[in-house]
Amino acid sequence: MSTHDIITLALIGTPLLVASACASLRADVMWQISLTGLSALLCVWVYVAFIVTSRAKWIADLEDVAQSLWRATDQRPLATDDELSRPAQVTKSLRDVRGPVVAKLEDAVNDLANLRGVFDAMQSPVLATNAAGTVVVANAAAKAFFADNAKLASGIVGKSIDQLFTQAQVIGQHAAALAGATRSGEFRVARDGGLRVYQVFTAAITLRSGASVTARGVVMTLRDVTELAQAIHLKTDFVANASHELRTPLSSIRAATETLADGAWEDVPMRERLTQVIGTNVQRLEEMVRDLLDLSRLDSPDAPVTREPVSVLDLMESMRDTFAGVCKERSVTLETQVDTSVDIIESDRKLLTAVVRNLIDNATKFAYERTAVVVSVERLGPAGIRIRVSDQGVGIPLGQQQRIFERFYQVDPSRAGFAVRRGTGLGLAIVKHAVKLLGGNIGVESVWKQGTTMTVELQNCLPGGK
């Protein structure tokens, strides 16, 4: 029975009931009964009208909900069926939209989980703040970055930017980003491993809240650039030192040639002295260029390592020939002690030669006169060798032993107490890189005024011992 039928029945049936009752009752009661019936009729009509109006609004609201959900999942209009009543049509629409809406929500949940996974997998700390400077989101790396701060034990989300950073530069960058500026800078912070350098990148973003409410925020990304900063510093120092080291012998050669051109050529003692100066500095330039080329080759990440059979005895013999003149000049003897079981090894001939040559060259510079530089090669385990180069000389102060492998670093020659042949300052840096490419390690033992022993250990270089 429809709503219209109920109303019609109420309007027709109520007067008939009242009339029937009135025929069998006394006249003094008829008026009261009629009044009561009319009141009941009015109440029924008002109630029915309320129900009909509320139901229609409820159905209209459901239609709007169904249409809104459908528009959120599909650009096409929601299909309707004219043969269905309005309530049935609404029910059908809600059923039709249920599947796409559920799928859309599942996709949104999966996308959010994937984005969070990617966000947390980033090694660089990333965080975002609102316009008030309060952190609203942060990845796992950002949370770990501030984990050591006891004041942030409860987490960084909800904390202000001033609580996270004390560097005025970072806070200034954040303020500039709120104004729309994109900036990048660096700051230093003490960590467990020492002082670290971080690059901070700030940019403005739009934060959404609800369907259409937006507000400005800031995203901050931190990147550890300590190694890069050190590399840039080393490169700058290297260029400056190389320029200085190259300029010094060139200046000496130029001064000597100008002196000879000004008439010193006729002065035989002066001519011999100046030509010796030129020869010495030319030799130094040759060594410098050779070492720079060697170091450049070893610095390359693609530096080739060609392993081949190498005779250690032949290598030692060639070293005796190479340093015969230096040893005679310095009254130093070069002694070699090679274990016959390690005569033939598999290694890169050029790299191994560079290691041994530079170690002997360094030892002969600082050895006292009438002493011996001893080079020994012995077996190390089943497949390795140990090379030691020892001298009895000036030694290396304890405080400088960790720096001797730096490029262009040289122990103060004045401490030796005798004239020391000046080197390029690159020899031990070359040794360090060459040993690393060969898969070995190098160590130093030195006592000031007594002598130095350099030890190189190479693994897996004996044939058949791998």
C-alpha cells in the first residue's frame, strides 16, 4: 500500500467511523466524540506528512551520495532504470557504486603503503613541516638522525624546527622556503664518528587537509657530504701543492740559465755548479711528472690490475741496479733477503715495482750513512707474502706517522741532522694506492732517531696456494 493510499483511507475512513458512532450515542456525547475524531485525524495527517517528507529527503540524500561516489571513480554518468521506483533506483545505484569505490580505496591504501615504503627506504633524512614550523611527516632516516637527541626521545613528528636544529643557517633556510625560495646549504654536526658535513635542501610544498583545504609547508632533505667535502679539500690542496712543487724546480732552472746567460758561462766553477743545479732540478721534475702520472693512474676507479708471474729475485736485482748510484752517494748498502719459496709470485708487475721502488727510495733518503737498507720477502700463510723495507735512520715522529701517506706530506728534513735528498712527497701515497689495488695492506713501525720499517702484506699471490 502506497503513502497516497494511506492518506486517502485516513481521510475517508475517519469521518465514517465518527458518523457511525454518533448514530448510537446520545447527543450530548456526540460532540465530544466528533472533536476527538477530528483531533486524531489531524495527528495522523501530520505524522504521515512528516514521514513522507523525511523519506523523500533521505532518498534524495542517498542519490547525491551515490552520484558523488560514482563521480569519484568513473567519469561516465551513473546509469539509471526508469522502470524502477525511486527507492529501488537508489538501492541499485548504491550497489553499482560499491565495487568501484572499494577498489579505489584499496588502490589508495596500497599506493600510500608503497609511498611510505619508498619514503622510509631513502637513506637521506627527509622531513616536512607546516607553516608554523612543526614537523608533520618524516621518514625513517630522519627519525634515526635525531634518535641520539634525548630531548626528541618521543619522536620528531610534532616537534618544531627550532627543537631539531640549532644552526641559524638551517633555520634561515626554512624561513626562506616558507617565503617561496628554494635553497641549498651546508652545516656541520658532531656525530659518533666525528664531525660530519651535511648538505640541507629546502623547498616550499603545498600541504593538503581535507578535499580542498591547502596550506604552505616546507620539505627538508639532508645529505651526508663529508667524504665529498674531504675530496674537494684534498683536490684543492693537491692542486696547490703540485703547483708549488712544480714551480720550485722551474724557478731554480730559470735562475741558473739566466745567470749563465749573464756571463757566468766563462766562470768554469760557477758553470759547473749551475749546470749541476739545472740537472738536479730537471731530475726532480722528471720524478714529479712520473709520480703524478702514476698517482693519477692509481686514483682511477678503473685502474687495471694485470696479474702475471713475477720473479721476486729479478725484481730485487733490478732495484740494486736502480739505487746503486744513490747508495754510493749516501754510503748506504742495499741488502735483499728473499725466501726462495716465494721467488715466483702472481701480481701486477708495474704496481709491485712501484711499491718496492718507492719504499726503497724513501729508506735511502733517511738512512744514516754507513748503514744498510734491508729488503726482505717472506711467505705469509699458505698463499701470501710479506715485504719489509727497514732502515737505520732518522725515523718518523709518532705524531706524524699517520700522515706520511698523504699526498705531498713530508717529514721536516731539518730534523734529520744531515742533508736529505728532497723527494716529491708522493711516493708513499703511490705505495698506499698500489697496495690497495693489489688487495693488500701496509703498516709502519718507526722510532725517532733509530729507524723505520715499512711492511706490505699481499694475499693470494703464490701460484697453487689459493
